[in-house]
Amino acid sequence: MTEQKIIGRGTWIDKLAHELIEREKQLGRNIDGIIRVESGLGASGIPHIGSLGDAVRAYGVKLALEDMDYKSELIAYSDDLDGLRKIPEGLKVDAADIGRRVSDIDDPLCDKHDSFGEHMSSMLLEGLEAVGIKEYVHKTAHETYKNNLLKDQIHEILVNSKKIGDKIEEMTGQEKFQTVIPYFPICSECDKLYTTESFEYIEEEKKVRYRCKDSEIGSNKILGCGHNGESDITKGLGKLAWKVEFAARWSAFDIRFEAYGKDIMDSVKVNDWVADEILGFPHPHHVKYEMFLDKGGKKISKSLGNVVTSQKWLTYGTPESILLLLYKRITGARELGFEDIPRLMDEYNELEDIYFGKIKVDNEAKLVKSKGLYEYVNLLNPPKEPSTHVNYRLLINLCRVFKDDRIERVISKLIDYGTIKEEKDDIKKLIEYAGKYSDAFLETKIPAAELEIDDSTKAALKQLVKLLEENVEIEDLQNLIYSIAKENQVQPKDFFRIIYRIIISGPRGPKLGRFIEDIGKKNVADAISRHV
């Protein structure tokens, strides 16, 4: 087997940036100027980590291009001209606003923003800021259309609407655009967007003729007002259908890369064809990613309300834990919940130890990739020295026990255990995270790593559980655990390692007997019982 060539810092981000540049060279396009990457930001509901991930990953490609000595820029595009398709769970929005563009609906959450769409976009931009991403150009759909930035692309698409409609039917089976023009005017009578149906384009006047009729969006029926009218495409009074709008944006903004979710794969295929064949603009380099699922296996959705927001995540975990989640890989569907925070917090520590040589990795490719991942998680500006590490699950367990004077008492315990030597500000911050996590998810069983436990070890664990459940005073629990291992023909060091893996998902920790006494015998018995 030939060794695989390591590209850049060894991550998927570097590979994508390399592929992008090679493709641009093959196309013969200029790569001496700014190479723009784009992320679409949905503005029709509370933005979740999946939404943030689209922008974070595009930013990673920007960093990789700059690392290769190319100039790059991220366009963060808020689709705030999208019509509201359903009322997102938990938001007080009038049912009459369904079908209206979100940039024209009042902010349902506060009076600090001009519209629903602006508030949702601001939340996503705040998420980018919170994880350290500040270098991007923010564009909005309503300003883009208002300022006629897509007028040439809209005209070309509408002139070729019959050809495009036939191609959409061929590629997706959708027949709608064979008789309907892929442009939604805003009805001049009822101000709705998705009730309008365009049936004629007057090329010389750049006007669309439309009728406002009842429409179905998902499970919602939106009533049209029956108006028949004309709309001037140069006056920002409508928007392109998604099946063609991406292509118009790519062409107008000179976009060379955009990732996309599996759920819009058909739209991207059509847009690629429209860009290539109608607009004469080679479509951007793409990568397809799977959607984040909640712990029940359902797609995380703004409208369903099962969102994991970056703002909430950062109550319990560091910005690096979010960036690690998003930069570890881009392919494959993943279930996501706040239960993942402890694992990611500890994974980051492990990456940092690899980066600074505290953990040795013999495989060169894995070492390069691990170091590269750590650098991207730190946005290619890694710290000069490692932080103080404390197992996050250890902190959660201690925070569940110590609620009063929590920071001081937990620090005191960590010093007693020999885990840290002295009080430090970064440890205080970690305890704050763990304390909030502990308080919010008091009943949550923190997932441990999947363990393979042989019969002898299971027998020893069951014996230990029985002893701990009796909750009697034990003079020397440490030695008693040692004895239980020996009685069951289990190597004591392996037995202690398994117990640590169960309690804190790490191979080692504080002196076990004292630690079990501190966090509670019953708590430990419950954790072990879930494995045996």
C-alpha cells in the first residue's frame, strides 16, 4: 500500500482548499485576486449549531487558502428575504405573517432589531464572534435585491426560464417550473411572497406578470388575495426561487467555494447547471455535509425547536469545544446534544497534549492531522503554551457535590488530589462551565466511552456495586477495590482504569477511594451499574 500524501496540515480542510485551487487552475480562472467562499445563513428561525457550522467550515477553507498564500474572503449571506413558511416552535408570530418575508416581520423577541430576520441573523453572527470568527463580509438578501446586485443574473434566468424549467423536471422530476417562472414577486396588494405565481416575463421592460393565489407551503395553506399584477425586477420587489438563486449569487459575488447540506442536494445540482450553462459562470467547488440530528435521530430544525444554539452551548463549554465539533470532520450524520460537551472538552485537552508533545503519536499522518486539527480549532493562531488541564467529567462530578462556595471548594479538592498545584483563573473558568452544566443537567447521565468488559471484570464490578450500594463506612476503600480485583483474577491496574473510564471517561484520575467518597458511593454505583 502506498503512503497517502499529506496535504497542508493534514485535515479535510486543507484537502478541500487544495482541490479548490487545482480546479481553479484547470478552469483557467484568476486566483491572484480574492478567492471568495460563501456561507448561506438562514434567517427564518433560531439559528442552531448546524447553521453556525456552515459558516465556521467555510471560514476554515478561507484560513486554509490564506495558509497557502492566497487571498480569501468569506461572504456570510443572510437570506432574510425568505418568506416565513411556518411559525418556529416557541416564537410568538402572528399566523397572518406566514408567507411574508422575514425582513418585513416585526422582531418577536425584542425591540432591538428592525425585523424578525435581522434578529435571527444577528444571533448567528454573534455565534461567529463568540468562537473568534470576525473576518467576514456580511450581506443580506433584502439589501442585495434592493441594490439590484443580481439584476443581470435575474434577467438572464428569466429569459431562459422555459429551458431551465425543462432541466429542473429532467434533474429532479419537479414539473412546476415548466409552466411557472422561477421568480416570486412580492404581491403589491397583500405583501406576501410565496402566494405569487409568475406566468410571463416581459423582456423589454424587465417586468414579471403574476397572479396572487392560494398556495401550500409544507403543511400550511397560505391564502392569496387574487390580485393580478406586474413587478419590475430592477426594483427589488421579489426574489428568485431557490432552484436558481444560488447560481445568481455565485455569479454576482464571484463565489469559488460553498458547502451544502444533504437536504438541498437537488437544488444545488440545478443551480450548478444554471451557473454553468445559463450564466456562463463555472459553479463553485462544493462539499456535501450530513445534517446534525438530535439525540432522537431527528434533523435539528429551527421550526421544530429542537435546536442546540451556540449561545447555550457556550454556557457550558468553551469556544474550542464547538470548533472541535465542527472541524473534526465534515462528512457523516451525527447526533448532537449538550451531552457531547464533556467528551469534546476532554478531547480538546488530548489534542493539546499531542500538539505540545505530552502525548506521543507514532503514526506520522495521525500526528500531523491531530496537530493540524488543533491549529484550526485555534483558527491557525495556537497558544504558545498549553493550558492547565482538568478532566471535565471530574469537575462536573465535584460540582454536583459542592454547590456552596463551589469554586473555592472544588479547587481545594483538586489541590488535595494533586490534580493541580495552585489556584488559576483558567481553572476557575472551567469550574464555572462545569458548575452550570451540573446545575442544568443534574439528572443527565453523562455518557462514558463505550467499554469492552470481560466476564471477570464484570463480576468484580458487580461486587463493588453491591458494596457501594450498602453505603457503609469503609475505612480503606482504595485497598478494598484492590482486593476485589485480585479476588476476581483481574489485574488491579486494569480494574482501576475501567472504573476511571466509567466515572470520568479517562484512564486515570484522583486517588480512587477518596474520590468515590467525595462524589458519593451511590452515584458511582449507579454509573457502574449501567455498564454491567
